[in-house]
Amino acid sequence: MGAKALNSDSFSGAGGHAGGYQIDLLVQGYPGKSVCHGSLGWSTIALLRGHGRVALIDVGAFGIRSTLIHKLAELGLTPFMLVIALTLFFLVLGCFLDGISMVVLTINVLLPTIQAAGLDLIWFGVFIVLVVEVAQITPPVGLNLFVLQGLTKRDIGYIAGTVLPMFAIMMLAIVLIYFFPGIVLWLPSLM
């Protein structure tokens, strides 16, 4: 399948402009076939990732990024409220996108907002890693839950219940690193 798939127009109606889509489909799975047997298959994720890249280009091209940054600043959120809002936002986003797509699509707007809020960027990097990983296992529709369902052949309700303790522990870790940022910043401070 390898080279033929990358050079074939059968994967996309857009022909030569679909290199990213073709690679995603090659890596993630065949169109219409679900690797994970969930309601969102790998090919669906690839489609979302592909369209997300187009949306990211549109956001940059039309000046929407600066508008979003100004609107976020106008909300006047405290750093704590911003962290809560970002956590909830990523938990919802984790139901539709994989981790790297979430980061790539949002960091362009979030980074200036985080800097304006006065949060440490190293701390924010660790926060993003934690919250993205939590988002991938958010019951009942986190994408990794469907992967587990495909691997174990168990009911999604059973898997969601089994994941709840890990979900709670990771949420506790997010709370701990907010109130005790030294957990994250201690080692970098020694450098």
C-alpha cells in the first residue's frame, strides 16, 4: 500500500493539494474503516486533523488569531479561571482530536494569552501535556477509550468506568501543579 497510496488520488478528491490528508489516512487507517471499532474511527480522526490544518491556516490568514487573543484578554480571567477554562476546553476537544492536533491547533492562540496572564511557560508546557493526556481518556468519549475498546473488545461503559480512577488522579495532578508549581519548576530551576 505504501508508495502507491501516497501517489494515488484515490485517497482524496482534492488531488495534489491533499498530501497531508493522504499521509494521515495512510498512518491512521483506510477511509471508512475503523481501527478502534468505536463511533469515531481512525479515518474520522484523520479527516478532523486534515480539516483542522486548513482551519489553522484560515485563522492565521484572516487575522482571526489577534481577534481571539484580544477577546480572551477582554474576558479578564484570573490565572486560576484561565487554567480551569483551558482544562475544560481541552477535555471537550479530546473527544474529537488526538493530542498533537489539539496542541498544534490551539497553541498559536493560547501562548500569548498565557504570557499575558503571567503563567510560567515551562509550567504551561507540563500543564498542556497533562491536560491533553487527560483529554484522551475523558469518559465516555475520549479517543483512547475507543482504542482500548478495540483492543479489549469490552463495552465502552466498562472501559470508561475502569479509566475513572486514572482520570481522577490526573485531574488531581493538574490541581497540584497549579497550587504547587514548584513540583514542575524545581528541576528546571537547578539548570
